[in-house]
Amino acid sequence: MLIKKSLHSRISDVDLKNLSFGAELSDHMFYCAYRKGSWQTPKIRPLESLSLSPAASVFHYGQAVFEGMKAYKDENDEVFLFRPQDNIKRLNRSAERLNMPSFPEDIFLEGLSKLVDIDRHWIPQGYGHALYIRPFMIANEPKILASSSREFLFMIICTPVGAYYSQPLRIKIEQEYSRATQGGVGFTKAAGNYASAFYPTRLANEQSYDQVLWTNSPTHDRIEESGTMNAFFRIGDQLITPALSDKILGGVTRKSLIELASHERIEVQERELTVAELVENLEKGLVKEAFGAGTAVVVCPYKIIGYQGKDFSLPQIADDQSFGLRLKNRLMEIQYNRSEDLFGWRKHVRSYVAVS
Ligand SMILES: *Cc1c(COP(=O)(O)O)cnc(C)c1O
């Protein structure tokens, strides 16, 4: 791995106490090119803009996948990643589906740790603050022909993020548009999945909803995901989340919350949840809470679920009664090294004496 450090850090230009999500990138990036059937020497180098041919296939055919993860700093400035192996495994599942090469796990983990170490002063101190990490792969062979690229770039960039307090959201059960189809790419973090969600999300926003609760195509009678999060519903004292399929992205947060719930003796069911069952329970007032789960906010509570023009309000639940909040706290205590790592999820990022 070649490491070239920047001579000047831009960090003094950044107000780490007042961050907006993703506005400032850290000083360095990880970079590795794929050519003639193999990955070339991986590099960490000062962040810079890319120079690509306008014919690069990513611009035309959207051959691009990404990941989202975070590095956390504890009270003693020690730095931790959370289940990073899961992210590279998922990135490689996404890549395979988009006919892109897999990236070696060991090089990913080494490059990631070194990058986060070198930019560790970019990780804001404080509970809930973190360095958001964006690994991604794009196809950059310059050719207009609509066939798979044979050249790719794998990169990792980082951005400091503040403690993002999520206001309870208003979500709308989508009845027209779909995010994923059977046999499609819903289980991947393919860039195009997000592009195609922007328009239905804007329409929902215009109807005063924050996010779309995606349902299956073409019948729209089963719940899938909410926005870019996995969805959880508490009906009575059972937590229900749609079972994974090729239409649902298997979130690291989702998986971790399920494991924590069983440890906390909260019953979780991973199963099909029909719109009819959800709406019937909303009508009866039996849905005690509902939330989205993802790396950015861990748990994002919902307050309104809209269905065919009718808005169902979820009850206000006391903090100490909320499953969502309880699981979020347990998860964050592990991420920020405030509790024992019972499940072996943390990865400590050691300080190297870095080469320049
Ligand atoms: C990234 C993502 C999630 C959440 O995954 P995490 O690993 O928990 O961050 C859920 N749904 C979609 C569609 C996503 O893109």
C-alpha cells in the first residue's frame, strides 16, 4: 500500500461542532484501480478530484455501488469501527450483481484502518458524532458501448458528521412507485436504486411526508423498507421487520438490532408484513411504535403513517418504554466503547507511525 500524506490539513477550516451531513471531506482518500483483470497497488493519498473520460461507463450505464459505515471515537480518543467485515461482504455482493469485480477483504480492512487512522483528527469528539465513511466502486472504462466495463475504481472517502437528532418522521405507504423488484437489485447498494427513489420521495414530500414506506411491486400490499432504512414495527410487544429477500437491503443496523433484541428478551419476528395487517393494527391502535434502522441515525422513530390519504398517528411512547430507543442505546454504547463488546462487533483502529 502506498501512502502519501497531505502537507496541510484542511481541518482548521472546518467547524467540527457545527457539521452538516457530508459537507466536508477529510484530508485523505483510499484509491485502487482495476485494470486488465486485477487490482493495482492500493493507495492512500491527499483528497483530490478525479479526472475521467466523459465516456466512462459509470456516467452512461450507472455501474456503481457504494457502502455506508462510521468510525467512532470514545472518551479517551480511541477509535473504533463497527462490524466492517459486513460492509465489505455486502459491497462485494452488490458488485457481483452489477457485474463488477470483488474487492479483496483484507486490503479493504487494512486500507480502511490506515485511512481512518491517518484522518483520526477528523473524527469529532462526542457521543453521537462520528466519521461517516463512504466506500464505493465505479466503472471507468471509456466506452459508449452498452456492455460491462472492464476497468473500475474502488475508493473510500470520509466526512465528519454531528450527532444527528432525528425528529419523528411522517411516512407514507407507497401505492404507485417501487424501489425494488423480484430478481432485481433491491438487496444491493447500487447507485441507481437511490436515483430512482428521489422522485417518489419528492412527491411524498410535497404531500407533507418525510419518507416513503416502500411496498412490493406490483401489488403494493406488503411492506418492504422505509426510505433508505430497514423498517421495524412494534405491534403489541412484538417487533416485526420484513424478512430479507432480493428486494430488501440487509442492513448491518437491522441485523445488530435483531441480535440485541433477542439479548434483551424482546421478541422479534422477521417475516412478511402485509399492508392490510399493518393498517388493521394502526386502526385498532395496536402499533405502539415504528422506526427505521440504518447507520446514519441508528433508529429513526415515526410519528405518522399515511395510507391512501389517511394519516395514522402513532402514540407518544415514554423513553423508558420504547424498544427502539432501548435498542439504539445498547447499540451506541457498543459503538462508542461504553459497554462490553459482548458480540465482538467493535474493531479498534490502532495508531501507526505513518509513513509519508
Ligand atoms: C444502507 C441501507 C440500509 C441500512 O443499512 P445499514 O447497514 O444498517 O446502514 C437499509 N436500506 C437501504 C435501502 C439502504 O441503502
